[in-house]
Amino acid sequence: MKLSDALHAAAAHLSRAGIVTARLDAELLAGHLLGRSLGQVRAAAIAGREVDEDFTGPFNQAVGERAKRVPLQHITGSAPFRHLSLAVGPGVFIPRPETEQVAEVAITSLRQLDAESIKQGRRRHLIAVDLCTGSGALAAAIASEVPRARVWAVEIDHDAFTWAERNLEDTGVTLVLGDAATALPELDGTVDLVVANPPYIAPNQVPTQPEVRDYDPPVALYGQGPDGLDVPKRVLAAAARLTRPGGVIVMEHGDGQGPALRRLAARLGPWRDIKTLPDLAGRDRMLYAVRRPVGRLRGPDDDGANGAADRGAVWDGLVGSDAAHAARREVSDRPVTAPRTEVAEPSAGPGDPVAVAPAPAPAPRPAPRAPRRSAPALPPPATPREQADRVLARYGHARPRRAD
């Protein structure tokens, strides 16, 4: 059978299933199974290359899965993100192309901060934090493109955390299992950049695409509250706690949510240069703001301390004076330590915020060692890793590596 005939039949099958990128998906599935690029698959089809049953059997199986609206990335086991190839599968949000622009703004901001510190004669390690990291896409991109940055990533969901572990292995990123609103108190007032792609969909705006609605985890989609902004509000408050004066927040949001988040950032008090930036399609996509010194930070709620305290979001006096910032900032001048994984202690009861175990003080220039995990380990039904391995093994996907 000719490859071109197999691709034509597959594209027709996927088109009948309602997939608008039917031909492209068929070519990508063929490239995955053949170990060839998209261009090489197209060239082979034009050249009339023959394929045998060793290809057509797995190919037809993969096309059948895609026709059921299983995400293409779940079948191939990977998703491209900038110059990286990330492992993805059931239980983790698939990185989107628009988030690559969020990464671009974050990386550019870090490089500008680095240039400023060098100009001032204070060359130091930059500190970046990725809240709601999911697959680890933003943290991995920052670590690979700003090699002098010390990067932390925080994820609350166990399934997504397992995928992030896989993607952040050997990157030097410190991965933390915990609540973005309360994580990393040891970094308060020292962080140069907070970047986040939190859940932000409102409950009445359920996605219509089956690949999103049925396969992306709800915890990564819905931002809670009537407008979907409860989680982004908590992330913004956490960024105010974490960043130093002059630090930057870059946070993805939905089209149409820019004005509400700009008002919230202005109401919280510590932000200047507040703006909404677009994605490559021209849609409002992210909040950008710069931290300025203040003595008191308000929480995401206007309605007094009680409501905000219930959600762990009153940041009264957490940052303090510029002198306090200078004292905390010594963290950024410590030697770089080996990458590690931190796991939050379980909360005291349902609804309590997750408390993150503080990282031990780094020893001076330790010898490189493998990442360590502090107790408690992931729960015994470690089905996320097993599930991930099954998905990758099913289609012969190798351990993820950086794309050339």
C-alpha cells in the first residue's frame, strides 16, 4: 500500500469525525510512527513510498483513536512548546501555541532584568517562579532559554505533577507540589518574575471541543467563581507576596478578562505599568505588571479581611519595607543548588490550604546529585506515572527530549 493512499483514507476518516485538521493530523500520526518529520512524510507520500502492515496496523489504530476525538498529543505522547518537546497525556493540560507568547514575554522580561542588574554592577542569579505549572511548559522554557535563572515551579494536582516531574527532569527546576496561593514562603520578596497560566474558564463557558472538554483536566480549565477569576486572583495576590520591587508578573487569561484583571491589579496596590498584552492572533491574552514597594498588600477581595482570609489571601505586611526586601534578597545571591523536588505536607482537613514544606538552606556549591523528594511521596495509586508510561509505550514514544 502506498503511503499517500493510507494518508488519504485516514484524512477522510478523520474528516467524517468532525476534525478540521484531518489531513495534518493524519500526516503527524504517520510521522510519529515512522520517526519522520512532517516535511519528510509529505515528501515520501509525493514520491510514492510503499508502507507495509507493520505500519498500517498501528497507523489505523492511532487514526481510530483520533477519530474518537482523543487528542493528537495523547496519542503521540508529546506536545511541542517553543523549541521543546513535552511529554503529555491523560491528567495534564496540553500546552497551547498562545502560551508560547506568554513564555516569550516572560523570557524577555527576565533578560531585561538581567541586563539591568549587570549595568548596575550587581550581577546575580535571577529567580523565576511558575505558578500552576501543569506540564511544566513555562518553567522548562525559562530554564532552557535563561540559563542563569533559578526556576521554581508549583503544581497542586498530583496527576499534572507527575507529568511535570517527567518534563522538568535534568532541567535544574525545583518542582513543588502545593497550592500556588501559599507556596514558597521562603522566597517572599525575592522573586524577579512570576509567570502563570492558571485555570480561568467560567463555569458557564464549557468548551465545545471534545478534545478540551472531555480530556483536559477540569482543575486546569475552570478558574472557580462566577467569572472564572477566583484562581487568577489568588495567583495575582501570591505574586505580590513573592516578587521584589521591580519584579514582574506575566499571567495568561482568557479573551475579555483583561479589564477585570487590570482593575484587580490596581486595587491590590503593589503594581505599576499594568497592561494587557495580546497573543499572536491579536486577542487579549496576558496580564503584565511590575512590582513597586508598598508596606501593605491587599488580598483579591475588596470586602474586608474576613472573606480574603478565608481564602488565604490577605497579605498584610508580608513584604514590608525596602530594607526588608534587601534582607530577603540575599537568597538570590546564594550559590546554585542541585535541582530538587519538594512535596507539600498534607493539609489539616478538607478545604485547608496546602502548606508547602520549606526547602532546606542550600549548602555552598554542593556536588551535583539526583533530584530528591521529601515526604510524603505521591500516593500509592501512582496511576498517573503508570498511566503516562502506558500511553507512551503504547505508541512507542521514547522518553521526551529537547527538540533540535
